[in-house]
Amino acid sequence: MTSPERPCLGLIGYGAFGRLTARHLSAWFEVAAYDPAVSEGDAHAVLTDLTTAAACPVVVLAVPVEALEDTLSAIRPHLAPDALVIDVGSVKVKPALAMDAALPEGVRIVGAHPLFGPQSGKDGIVGLRIAVCPVREAKDARRVAAFCRHALKLKVFQVTPEDHDREAAVVQGLTHLIARVLLNMEPLPTRMTTASFERLMQAVDMVRHDSPAVFRAIERDNPFAAEVRDRFFALADQARHDVDEL
Amino acid sequence: MTSPERPCLGLIGYGAFGRLTARHLSAWFEVAAYDPAVSEGDAHAVLTDLTTAAACPVVVLAVPVEALEDTLSAIRPHLAPDALVIDVGSVKVKPALAMDAALPEGVRIVGAHPLFGPQSGKDGIVGLRIAVCPVREAKDARRVAAFCRHALKLKVFQVTPEDHDREAAVVQGLTHLIARVLLNMEPLPTRMTTASFERLMQAVDMVRHDSPAVFRAIERDNPFAAEVRDRFFALADQARHDVDEL
């Protein structure tokens, strides 16, 4: 699968998600990763400095959403004039606005949200889902989408950042909120469980090790998350009342 | 599998769970089912009247927990002096007390809670779980447990009704409560879903068609359900507060 002349891909951020990214992109790109908290590369990426990583023709930002603005300021002076910059955060509206505001004209920008993580993608990512959002030119998003579909065999959804965040507010907002409550109830029974309860606990296990920054991005940095939470809590209050009336 | 001389088993209640019961017991018993709302038998049970069903050496009560007391009054005059009576409700403390109070001395009583239903058991029940609770003689519960283990190949938990209800208050109480809230939020996204959200929705789908009587039994007739709900709602309030502070 490895091409003899792989183009360079700068990967800013080499945490759990950065490593998953490198694992699946290293067949297609020479991955040059930068992460101030990481000191050693591996089979999938060479660790380098920010300047070198940011100068690659493709730059992937695998940093927490809340660290994006500082990252953009740091890479901006080093980007190629027509670099393709892609963020992979869990929300898309806020990063799209930040990237469009911070990066020079000419730089191509695409938002991507792989709907999987180190846990759900640990046995391979073929058939898993990714949202791809245009930020500047639609054709750049189409190219990224085509690569995800054909090279990575992902199921691709091309949507606006707004449409993405509206759905993610429910899909991720609810999952992480419910998981947070259930994690705080532990220890939970493991013996006389039902199939339904086991699915619930599998859902919890898949987000159990997500970082607090992921939780903040999903619950705070998605402009639609608050209204979904309000609706969930209103219906929970209603359910509580219904049960008291049984 | 069908024995030439199958003993008679009276099945009171021939709803969705009664049918699942008959499907798996008809290899071992001649199932005589009684249900005033059902007019036709099938390959697994002969429909009969209450008197006939109640007179069988084994009587299984597959009625809603809230209908149990009336059912006990109705069958009581027709039971054999040493009949084995088994309820299969989702809670065990309340039915155990009701059966012990209502049924003549000499009648053997066991509580059982199959931790599956028509949905989760639709592709077979081998390896699925059942709780078996002694109500009068411990040896009767042991016999029922042995049958479930060896004949039905179930995973059996022999526990007291109290221990059962304490765990079920969490396992079923939480699942049905969360499912109720999520069902009230429908339509929910089906497109850009994560693996975690899909597990959550699978959990919901497994209880989606449970009757309101099942919900009432789980949330109202389990003596420990209210304190689990209180804890869940307190932690939900805490999570809500935490998110507002992010």
C-alpha cells in the first residue's frame, strides 16, 4: 500500500486521535507529526518541529477544539500559500469560523469529523463514518471526501458545519451527557444484566476514556448542544413526574 | 426433544412473554395456556380455561405484576395441593410476598425473572440470563434453577427477591427511564451517528415495545427503584450544572 513517493502530511497534535490518524494515513503520506507533549515517533509518523509540520502541503489539526485558535496562530507563518488545512474536531461551526478568520487567503480549508475514535476505531475504520464540511472552496471538501471514501473506505457525509453541529448536538451531546451521569453512578451491576442494559454500558465504555477536552468541545463548543440538553432535562423532569404519578 | 409423556404445565397469561415461554417449554411440557384476551392456541400451547390451566402440576404466571393478586385469587381454588407455582415478573419482592400470602400451605412457590424478552430472545435464549428466587422451600428454587440451566441452557442466578430487586432497580430502572426520555425526543438522527450513540439506540429499541405495565412494574413495583431514580436525577442535575460551568 505504501507509495514510493508519498507527499508530506503535517500532523499537529499526536495524542490518541493523532496516532489513529497517522496509522491510517501513513500508507498515503509521509506523516510529520508535531506535539510538544510527545517525544518519540513510531512506525506511522516521524516527530518533527512545528515549522516543518506546518510547511507540508497537507496539514491536519488533531488538537483539542479549545486549542485550535492558538494552533492557528502558531502554524500560520509557516503554511504553504496553497496548503490544504483540515481540522478533525468534534464540532465544526466554531473551528470553521476560526480557520477562515485566521488563515491567509489562498490556503484551502476543510472541516472533517471522523465519527469514531481510538476506541470504536481500534479494530479498523473501514465502513466507519466521517463528516466532511466545506469551509472555503466546495471542491476542496469534495477532494477530501473522495479520498476518505476511496482510499480509507469510510462512509462519508458532506454537510455544512451547521448541519453537522445540529445533528452532533444530539448524537454526541446526549451520549456524553448520559455517559457522564452513568459513570458517576458506578459501580453498576454486572451480574443480572439485560441485553438492553449491556448496550447502554457498551455505549458508556466507548466514551469512558475520552478526554475532558472532548467533553467540553461537545457540550460547550457546539452551538446547538445547550438546547438539546435543555430538551433532554425537560423530558427527564417529565418522566420523573410521570413515574411519580404511576 | 419432545418427550412422549410430557407433564402438563399451566400457563396463565398468553401475551408476548407467555408465547416466548411456551415456545421454549413445549419440548418439556404439555403447555395449557389461559388468557381471556386470546382465543387461539398455536404449535406450542393449547388454549384452555382457567380451571384446567390452574390444575396442572406446574403453573407459570405470565401476567403483569399489577394483575398478580387478582390472578392468585382466581387460581387458588383450582391448584393441586403440592403444585409448583412460578411467576416470571420483572420484580420479585412484591410477587413473592403476594404469592406467599395468597397460596395455600403445601403449594411450592418460586420466583423467576428471565432477563430477556420477546425482543432480546427472538433469536434463541441459550446463554441468556434468568434470576431464580426461593419464596418458600429453597429446594424448589434449586430444582427450577437446575431445569433452567440444564434444559434451557440459561445462565442462572439464584438470589433472594431483595437482592434481585436491588440490582434490577439499576439495570432495568435506569434503562427504561433513559429509554423513555430518548423515545420522547424522537425523531433522533440516524445519519451521522457514532458507535456509542448506536449502542444507546439499540438499548432503546430493545425496550421500545415493552408494555406500559412492564414500565410500571419496573419503576413503581420495585421497592428500590425510587432511590435509584433519585440518584440518577441528582447526578443529572449535577452534570447539568457541571456543563454550565465549563
